[in-house]
Amino acid sequence: MKKINISIIAIVILVALLLLFGSRLYKTIPAGHVGVATFFGDVVDTPYLSGLHVPVNPLYDWFLYDIREDTHTETAQVPSQDQLQTTIDVSVRFSVNEDLAPSTYQQFGSKETIIEKQLKPALRSILREAGKSIPRAEDFFLEETQDMLQDYMINALKADLEPKGLNIDRVMIRSITLPPFIMKAIEAKKEREQAVEQQKAELERFRTEQQQKLAQATAEREAAEEQAKKIQVLADAQAYEIQKLNEAIAQNPAYLQLQAMEALKAISKDPSSKIYFINSDSPQPLPLMNIGDVLK
């Protein structure tokens, strides 16, 4: 009878323990997180990755780190060697190292605390330190300067923060704002450069127009010369024709008399022709018939 009572008591105690600690005998870590367990204030060295963990000490307290990639943006005044302050916006992509999560939690606490107490001060300090190597503020606009800054910052941040549990993936310069008077000087320089380029373009346009006009004038002159040559050739041909015709007429008076006869025939057909003038002293008294004698 006593054995039965002991068994019943043991079962009751077990049920009571299950009711009291049942949900604490296992732990589910959500995706993208790592769990850190503490036992009466002491941090357990083993990180608990995402998934179901059974069994676990029901007396553990739990803290979860979000280990997905995150971005922090910082704006800082960065002095260059010329003692001018340049405003630079920088973004840092980072994530919590799941393997170092227990020591990170023990030393620094939550992710927000790490960002506020470790990432932000380190980033500002490294930015200012990097600016010391820049001779002039306007050099921040140079591509090689920005590449150098990004390489310097990512290496310095990795050396400082990765042992503390933050993986630094990338550093990006978002924007650079120079001191106002330098910005005005740069804008004035750009305006002068644009004015010079505009003048060059206008000069090139004028040169092109003059070349076109010269080419057109040359073409017109050549065309006029060709036309003059053509007219000269035609005039020479006509003069030659007249010369030859005069020579033929001088050598053959009958030709002119034949043409006079043709003219008389044409006149006779004209109904308005009424009066004819005849030279009675000429051996050929008909009009125009004595032209050959005159030429002769």
C-alpha cells in the first residue's frame, strides 16, 4: 500500500513539475536570430542557433539577438588638413556574429547598445582620423579620395568591432557637403567652365558657318567660271560662224541675191505689203537684188 502511495506521489510531483516547467524544457529560436542563455546571471558560453532546442534547463533566462544584416547611417563633421569642416554621410552594413553572441551580450548587452556605445563612436572617430590625410576639403569630391576613405574605414571598423561581435560587411559614402564658401567657389568655377565651353561651341559654330560659306562661294565661283567659259566658247563659235558666213557671202554674191529673192517671196505673201521701192539705176532693179553688188 505504501508503494502505491509513493508511486502516486511521484506521479503527482512529475505532473506538477511538467505543469510548472513544461514550456521551459524546450526553446524555439526564430529564424534570423541567435539565443543567449543566462543561468542566475551567468552567461552560458554556447550560442543557441535558430530552431528547436530540447531539452534545455528550465531555469535559463533567454536573450535573442537579431543577426540579420542591418544598416546604420552616421553624419559627421570631418576636418581636412586645411582645417575646414566637411559634412560626410556614411552608411555601414553590419550584422551580429552568432558565434560570439554570448561574449557580446556579456560585455556590451543588446544590439542597440552595441550600436550606440561601440559602432557610432568608432565610426565618427575613424572618419575624423581619415580626414587628417586629406590635404584640402575639395579633395573629398575626388573619386580616388572616396575609394581611399571607404577602404580605410572598413578595415579600421573590422579591426575594432569584429572582435566585439559585429561583422562589418560594407561601408558606403552617401553624400559629401563641403563648406558653403567652397561650394560657391566650385559653382562659380563650373559656371566659368560652362561659359568657356559655350564660347568654344559658338566659335566652332561660327567657324563651321564660315567654312560652309567659303565652300559655297568657291562652288559659285567655279560655277561662274564654267559658265563664263561656256559663254566664251559659244561666242567664239558664233563669231566663227559669222566670220565664215561673211567670207562665204563675199566669195559668192549670188548667195545673198538668193536670200533677197526669198525675202521678196515672203513680202509678196503679206497682204499688207502695197508699196515696193525699185532702184531704176541698178542692173537689177528689184528690191534687195543689188545687195550682192554693194557687198562686192
